[in-house]
Amino acid sequence: MESMTGFGSFSSGHDLSWTWTLRSVNAKGLEIRCRLPQGYEDLEPKIRECLKSFFVRGTFSVSLDMTCESQQVPKINLAFLEELCLLAQNLADKFPLLQPASIDGLINARGVCEVNQHSLENHDETVELFLTSLEKAAETLKSSRLTEGAKIAVYLNDLINQIEELVCKAKNLAALQPQRIKEKLKENLALIKETTDLPEERFMQEVTACMLRADVREELDRLAAHVHTARELFAEKGAIGKKLDFLCQEFNREANTLCSKSADIELTKIGMALKATIDQLREQTQNIE
């Protein structure tokens, strides 16, 4: 079982050094956001292809930071800087409450200061090195997600055990329901007979109808089957998050029906406890890949 939450990084290089930083959180599908050094924007499609080979779901933040010990003198894009200065002056005139632009802020604007961190002559070779190290960073992220997933699995198993115990208690109470319904109807019949004459045949029809309406054995059998299915899913390898999410919907549907059909206050309490536990199960499955 793998969580969608995790962190991974990998650093490499000597004269040219770089660090991949990968973070992931839960999502319905696979979303990848990249932050790359200037001149290496062409890496993004390859990054997506690489991560798709490791992961199925999650929102991923991918950043690449690189430094070069033999950095050259920065090159200033003066034309762009002049445009920014003019824009800053116009905004200051229009909005006097704004703080004036500072030179360090303008210099840090993307596209103003260009530092040749690595010769473009070696661009293709550098890209290959980056991608190789990206796979190692993805492996550390994978390990992080699996570790987190193992912790969630313990909690999910505990919740499934709780659901199984509640279903067993509900079955014991459900077995007593027909007799309780019959006794209650007899009491009502005695009151009715004081004012009207109700045939015994009619009484039995009402008893049968009430028992059928209050029969929750089918719902309890389905809940027990869902417990078995959940344990089978826990044992599977690969992405099971969407399957678990669908199973939680089925759990909740049967618990709702159990509460609506219940003719016993204790059985209703068990149904409410089931709904609360299923809701906790659903919350946790949102973090599973």
C-alpha cells in the first residue's frame, strides 16, 4: 500500500552540481508541476514521462536547483531591466501607497540577470545526467510514500476490524428483531381490538409485512462481504486507492439502509457507529494511491 504523500531528493555533481527535490500530496489523478533552471525548460516532458513510470496518482512538485563553481560574470538584460524600471515608476505614480521597487528585486526578476551556469554545448549530456539522477530522486520519493502507506495500512486494518465487530453485533441483534416486532404488534393489536374487530389473518399479514421491512440480514451480509473485499485489496500490490474509495461508498450505502430499516434502538446505535467508522475509513483512503 502506497501513500500519495511523500518527499524525495537527490544531489550529484562536482564542478556542476544539482539537486532534485520532489514532493507529492494526494490528488484524484496525476498532476506534475515543475520548477526548472532557465535554459532547461525542455526537461519538463521527460520529467513527466519519468514520474509516470513510478507513480499513478498524486500532485507532484518537482524542482531542480543547480550551481556551477566556475560561474561566469552575470549578463544583465538591460533592455528588459529598463522596461521593468519604467513599469515600476508608472505603478508608483498610480499607486503611491506601494513600496518603491528596489534594484535587487528587479535584478532577481526572471529574465533580467542571466548567469551561464553551464555551457550549452554540453546541454544534451547534462540533460541525460539530470534524468538519471531524477530516477534516483523518484526512488527515494517512492520509498517515502511506501513507508507512509505502511503506517496508514495499520490504521485501515484496525478500522476494518472495528467494522467487522460492529457487523457481528448487528447480526446478533437482528436475529432478535422478528420476535420483538411480533410482540410489539400484539400489544398494538390488543389496543386496536378495544375499538375495532381486526381478523387474525389481517394481523398476520401486518406482522409479515413489518418483518420483511425490518429484515436487515441482506445488508449485513453485504457489509461482511465488503469487509472481506477490503482485506483482499489491502493485500494487493499497486494502486488501490480508487477501488477503496468506491468500496467505502458501498459500505456507507449499506450502513444507511441498515439505519433506515432498523426497528430497534440498539441496532440503530450500531448503524450510527458503523457510519462513523466508515467515514474515518473513507478519509484515510483519500491518501492512498
